[in-house]
Amino acid sequence: DDMRARVKAAMKELNYVPNELARNLYKNRTNLVGVIVPTIRHPFFATLTAHLQCELAAQGLRTMLCSTADAENGEVEYVDMLRRHMMDGIIVCSHTTHPNDYWTSIHRPIVAFDRVLGGGIASIGSDHEQGGRLMAHMLVNTGAHHVVMIGGPRDQYFDLHKTTFPAVRYYLTLEQELKAAGVRYEYVEAGNVEDFQGYKNAVNAVLNSMPVDGVDAVVSSDIGAALCVREAMRRHISIPRDLQIIAYDGTYLTDLAGMKMTAVAQNFDKIAQVAVGNIVRAIAKEGDAKADTTSATGRKPYEPDVLIPVTRKLGDTTR
């Protein structure tokens, strides 16, 4: 204890800062976790990143962010850093076009959110089928006749049993539920997740068709829904009497569109808690990233290991 006190006093007097790199080399750890998202300009991924960073910090880990739309080859560079032990693990939240064996061949700690990257890699996702049912229930019970869904490229729906993109399940479930209830529906493409102008163009096209096609409800991500609210207000379309709007994600944007939006909200706190819990366990086991959960039993090939429930947030855009 006497020696410790003297060393601390000397450190203080000399303004000595320990060499963290040397410490990490000794422990074979960097305490860095990469988080890969499509873009931080999107409110969903900005919110998710903030929650992940907070949860990682609580575990003594630092966040290294990669936005694939904003950094060319960023994903490949992060994987290379992981292979070379320059970071301890990666949380993948971007839509990957790599084959599954690309990820499983890395043999380092990886956790996927809303992606299925292959056996032995933990995958976490929101319960999008539940989200689709919640939206359908609201629309059917309020007498919607013609629902338009505005979302990303439709081709991400194809080959469902092999897709790495489980989020499409909420659109598919909503379609199934509306069809069963005899409600007319259609899907309008708005471009990729970072294509905000694509969403704006899609919203304008849908509202232009309202008088002819009898559209009386729109479902989209927070961005598409917010743009729809603002454009409908500009056109003096009565919300929700003539047009109901439901947002999917439940970020801060649902309160900033000009009126409080009804939304199906993803649980960011729980997503971050489960994702970080899995990456911490994977790092401890060095390469064994299998989720510690019983919900994986009997799951379909395209479903994540852990499904986190979504909730309904009632606002002023539904009847």
C-alpha cells in the first residue's frame, strides 16, 4: 500500500498518463467494438447507434462507427481490422450483400441486428411480424379501405428463406392481414434507406393519386410518414379523417412532423442491451457468438435468434 501511494503521487507530480495501447497489447484486447450501420443520417440508425454506444460504454467498451453509405469500403475495412485483432468485435446493422460464409469464416466476435449472417453468429431483431399485425389491427378497426405502404426496393423481399434482411417481415405480415380482411393495399418503392428524395417523390406520387385511387392510409418508416404528414398538411388534406398515417420505428421524428404520429415503436433500450450483452459474451469466449436464448428453438431460417417486442404509440394521425 505504501508503494502504491508513492507511485500514485509520482504519477500525479509528473502528469503521467498510462499507455493504454501497451496495456491492451498485454491483454490482447483493444476495448473497441465496431458498429456498422447503413447511414447515421437516418433517424432510426442514429437513435440505435446512440443507444449502442451508451450500452457499450457501460461495459467499458468504446464504439468505432462505420456508416457504409458515407464511407466507401468501410465495412470491408472494419472486418479486416477485426481479423487483425485491431478491435474486439463488430455489431452489424447494415444490409450485407456478402454470402453467409463470408461472415462465418471470420471466426471473431460478431453480432447482427436485423440480419441473419449464418450459423454461430448471434442475431437480434425486432418482432416485425408483431409490428405488421399491430398496424393491420389499427387500420382494419378504423375502417381503412386502401392502404399504401412506402418502403425500400421490393427486390429485397425475394427469396425470403435466404434473405439476410428480416425487417421486410412487417410489410409482408401487414399485406397478409389486410388481404385476409378484404382491404385493398399496394406497395410503392422509395429507394434505399439513405434516399430521402426517393421517399419524398413516393409520398408526392401517392398523394397525387388519392382522388383517383381512393387512398386513405399510408404506412412507412418514420421518415416516409413524417414527409407524408407535412405534405398532406401543405395540401390541406384532413388527417386522420381523410388520410391515416402510421410510422414504423418510433424515433424522435414521430414528435417533430407537425403533429404527433401514431407509430409502431422498436425498443431501442432492449435492442442495445441484448446486442451488447451478446457481443460482451462473444468477446469473452473469443469467437463463440451464439446467442444465450431459448427463443432460437424452432425458429425459421430467416428469423433472428432473439425477437424483441415492438409497441404501439398512439398519436393524432389515426382515427
